[in-house]
Amino acid sequence: MKKTFQLQIEGKNPARVLDATKHEIRQYMKRERRKTLPEGVDFWDFDCSFGTSVDNAQGVHVATLTALIDAVAQEGGKQFYLELLAKPGHRAPRQQVTEGDGDL
């Protein structure tokens, strides 16, 4: 998904437009995660770029998207650009805690 979302649309409540935008992003992520995983892949990960325009978009973590969108809306921004691309992800093995290492 590479898209510029408008936050202020004439004749529409800005809070509802914001909620609809977040909903569209969540639905896209759910749809991508439902796709069949390739062999040897643990999960679908996402490359994410966010900015007020295409020119100033920077790489961000997916978990921070909602906070970034809210920040743009609170500043009175009229739009934001989001690039969200699915990629194969591999989980790193957890480190085993031995008896002497843990704090109890």
C-alpha cells in the first residue's frame, strides 16, 4: 500500500475520517497476514514508511503507526503519506535463561 491519506475532507467530520483511515490500514494489514506463507517463513512482517508527504517519508516501526497518525491529526495536518509493504519475517530464537542468570 502506497497512499496519501487526506485527513480533512470538506463536508465530513475529521474524527470520523481519522477513524476510517485507521480502519482501512488495519484491514489492509489483516488481509496481507491472511496470505499463504512461503516455505521457511514464520510470519508476515511489514516495511513501513510514514511522513506528511512522499518526499519526507521515513522508515518507522508498524507498532508506532497509530501514534504517528494521531500526532499529525492533532497538529492539524491535512494529509499524511503511508507506504506499507508486506515482507517475509523470521523469528529469532529466544535465549534460554539458566538458573544463575535470573533475578528472583
